[in-house]
Amino acid sequence: MVPVLALGWQAAQGSGGLWSHLAAHVLPHALAQTAILMAGVGVLTAGIGTSVAWLVAAYDFPGRRMLEWALLLPLAVPTYIVAYAYLDMLHPLGPFQGAVRAALGYDSPRDFRLPDIRSMTGAILLLGLVLYPYVYLPVRAMFLTQAANLVEVAHTLGTTRRQIFHRVALPLARPAIAVGVSLALMETLNDIGASEFLGVRSLTISVYTTWVTRSDLAGASQIALAMLVLVVALISLERWARRKQRYSVSAQRARPMARQPLHGAARWRALCLCLLPVVLGFVLPAAYLALEAWERFRFAGLSPRILAEARNTFVLSALATLAVLACGLVVALAARLFPQRGMAVIHRAASLGYAMPGTILALGILIAAGGLDRWIGRTARALFDIDPGLVLIGSGLALGYAYLARFLAISIGSVEAGLTRIPRSYDQAARTLGHGIGSTLRHVHLPLSRAALAAGGLLVFVDCMKELSATLLLRPLNFETLATHLYGEAARGTYEEAAIAALAIVAVGILPVILLARIGRARM
């Protein structure tokens, strides 16, 4: 709640004329661009994610087992890295357009060039190709866990496989589709790098430029509050759309539906349809980054600057992960030990940071941390006649706090998944043996939930490495991470300088994808 209250306080400091100027000249265009972007990404992610989930769950064709986990690979590539890679690949002087001109017999970009990827259409396509796994993962799980007897009954009524998808499977998967699309839209709203690189002036870009370029913190806070209203409306709309829907399962033990073998051209069409988003969303950008990184390494080696930024990224992400896991353990354990209604409300409020775009969160923390830093400075000068400087912002504590607030929900969910598998009778047995809460945690809860803690820690660590918007706003002076280094080089147009940093982020990002694939296989 601290960032939200700080935003409200700072927004109130702006004059009425400032708000009228923003409402007349900034917000309409930014809202329209954001709405178009989110609508396009929502339709594309729902279409791709649901289609490929149905193909791998309902049919058997060559390469299906590999594609089940390969379709998750775009999750390993942050949106700003995909935009960075495609901008370089599809540049008028880049390799792709050069090859097309050579094949067609043209010598110069003045004679022939493809449409510029810097457009709303380009942004929708690239974000959709990266974010569709948010829909694919829950929808595939829903298809696999649906009772087989529903499909069998539909078959006995003369329903074709295509009709089963439209009339049985798709209605039952609507909750999973809604959840997946809402997550994809949250990521779209949080994006700052891809939107800026591709020329889309979204609300997030407006917040950043209003504060950084115009030095107008009150105006940025007002735009951020408008974004927060949009987030609340998005979550409320998703819940309202499903308010009257009820789902039940058969009392019999649910069986996964049998996959129908495909023959002839149909099997290769299914393979190509599933392979296309993997190639466009992961293989092409990752291969291009690997090639560019190798060329850069052969030319100049690993620069000390990259090594220092990698060290900064690792240390910062590791420390933030430990803090997030510790706080997540406290919240989840408190909800387990004290299951009163008030605790449930606090537990839900502690998870709200993940729903807030990183720019909103970072701006609110910047205002609160800046005010606290000024108070610490005044107090230190009055009492000890020393100037401590920016204690919170200058030391990186404010950035660590942003990571904590942003990713606490991941930690809480992972710890809860581990704790729910521990019977409460174990807690009661420990108490009868004279062990208190701390001793029970040390001897019972932690050993039995190590796998869940490790999985949650991995997800948080990778998200901290990839986080760009909060890091841009809150990093100390002269402190760069791999993500901010890549952003700076791409903003300057020197794409080749950032290839190694981008490849390192992608390589680490593959780890949680492997984890998700293993979990998915274990549950099949």
C-alpha cells in the first residue's frame, strides 16, 4: 500500500492546470495506444495459446512430445529482448532485408524495403508471440484434466472432433483462458522496452518520459494512477465476466482424453502450426543473439563492463530472492497458523504488487524512498552535522524493496504449494513434543517444502534478472544491470554492443521453462 499512497500524495501536489493538460493532450493518445495494444495482444495470445494447447492435448502427430515443452520457450525471452533482436534483424540495412533485396535483384534500400516493424502491428505481433505461453500453460492443463467421459459422450451423440472443441472443450477452458489472457495483458501494460523500441507510446512510456524527460513527478504520478485504475478495471472485468459460471467435475476419477492420431497432410499441418510460434517467438531471436554475441566476442572478447554488470545483476537478484522468499514464508506460514478471515485479507493484499505494473510500483517507491531519504538527511545534519546522502535510493535498498513488492506473490504461491502438502497433524504432533512455531518451521516445514522453495526462488531470481522498468527508475547512479545495459545500447541504436547481455538473460531465463516443463510432465 505504501507505493499507492505515495502516488496519491504526489499526484495531489500537481496543479489543476497540470491535470487538465494531461487529460487533454497526453492521456487520450496514450490510452488509445494502450487499449489498441492490449486488445491486439489479448486476441493474439488467446488464439495462439488455445489453438496449440488443443492440438498437443487432443491429437497425436510427429514431434508432439517435444512441442509440449518447446511451446513454453518464448517465456525465456523478455519482450524487450525480442523487440531488440527483431529490430536489428529486420532493419533496412539488416541481414533479412539485405537477403530479400539480393534475391529480387535490388541494390539499395531506396529501391526496395519491407514495411517498418516499428509500428502498432509489429508491437502486437511480437508481444503476442512472446506472451502466448501465459495462455497455453493453463489451457493445456485444463484440456488434459477434463474428464474423458465428456468427450466420449459427445462422440456417442455424433459430434465431430472440431465440434467437441467448440462446444465442450472451449467453454470448459474459459476460466483458464481468462486467467492466461489477463496475465498476458498485465505483462503488456508493464512493458517499457519493447513498446518504446517499436514506437508505441503507451501509458507506461508516458509515465517514464513525463518524469525523466520533463522532470514532472506530479504529472507522472497522475498518469500512473490512471494506469492503476486500468489495472483494477481489467481484473474486475475478468471476474465480472465469469461471475455466473459454475464448473463441476464427475464424481468418477477423471481420465485424460485419448489423443486422436493424425494421418497424411493433417499431421504435418499440426506440426507446422505448433512449430511456427516457437520458431518466431524463441528460435529466431535466440539464434540471432547467439550469432551476434559470438561475433562480438571474437572481435572484442568479454569486456570488463559486461562482467561487472553481470556481477551486479547476480548479486542484486540473489539478495532480492532471499528477501522475497523470507517474506513469502512469513506470509504463507501466518496464513497456515492463523486461518482467520482478517489474515486472509492481509494475505491477499500482500500479493497485489504482482498485479501492478513495475513502473507504477517503482514510481510510488521512488516518492516514498525519496521522502524518507530527505528526512534521514535532515535528521543526520541536525543531530550529527553530517550529510548521509541518499541512503535508500543510493544504496539500492529502494530497488530491492521494489523487487520484494513486485514478486512477493510468486514466493507466497510457491511456499503455500509446499506447505499445503504437509498435513496439519505434523504441526500438532510437533507441538505435543514441545516444539514451538520456530522449531517446527526449522525441523518440519522447511525440510518438507524445500522443492517448492527452490522452485519459487528460481522463478523470483529470473524475474529479478529480467525486470527492466523498476530497475530503470530506481537503480543507483552508475549502477547498471544486464537489462539496463541492453536498454541503453538499443536506445542508442548500437545493437551489436548488447548481444552478449541479451543472450545471458535468455540463457538464465530458460531455467524456469525447464522447471515448468518437468512439473508438467510429472503431472501428466
